[in-house]
Amino acid sequence: MSELLIRDLRPKDYPHYDRWERELHQMHVDARPDLFQPLEHPVPLDQYLRELADDHEVRLLALVDNTPAGICSLSLREAPKSPLLRGEKGLYVVDLFVDPAYRHQGIAKALLEEGIRRGKIFGAKRLSLTVWPFNKNAMAFYESLGLSTRNLTLEKNL
């Protein structure tokens, strides 16, 4: 039986993070080349290190039998100052990626559960994320966890 461990990403984990961020970004480039441009390092090392040090950023790594299997990046967000909005803190999923060899084993759910646990400690009242319509698998996964559409962004080329 495999052992799953979720821990904070560390500076030495950058090669795994970088490889998966490239794969995730390339999926977006392939589906929407009108918006996304190819990048060798979607999150450069200096940005990665800044994010690891930021108290409002959560960067998680899933290990299966001590082998890196996936990542989840989340942001702890303060409510914007507006008389129109409730002053709630939130948790935003920036990225979630599980290596194809480890999919369908509950790793993505475990990563999100740990992120949610940390978000609750911060005082977050809701979890949100952006998913593109072309990513049907992600949409189905998030809906299976009880997430629902909050708003839609529509566009038209001019």
C-alpha cells in the first residue's frame, strides 16, 4: 500500500514544480494560443522562492512513497475594501497538478484538503478558483468536490 504525504514545497523542489508548471501552462497554450504564450519557465526560480516566503501563499507537494507526485498552489486573500462586499477572507487555488502516473489515486483531493485546512486557520470562508471550459476533467473533478459556478467571464474577439 502506498504512503501519501503532503508537505510544503521547499526550494530544492523547484525542478519538479517547474516541470509540472510547464506541463500545465503548455496545456493552456495549446488550448488558447490567442491568450497564452509558450514559456520555458512559467514560474521562474526567483518568483518561486518569493512565493515560498510569502505568508499569504501556500505551496504544497504530494509525495507517494517519497516520490513527488503533484503540487497545489493556493493564495490566502483578504477581502477587498468595498462597501458593496462582505469582508470575508478567501482561499484561491492558483494551480493544482498531479503527475499523470499518479492520477485517480486521491492525490488532488488530498492536496486540496490540506490547502483548505490551512485556509480555515487563516480565516478563509470560501474556496475559489478559475477553470477554463476546455479543461473538462478539471471541471468534473471540482464539481465532484461540491464546487459550483459563481460567475462567468464572457469574451468576444474584436
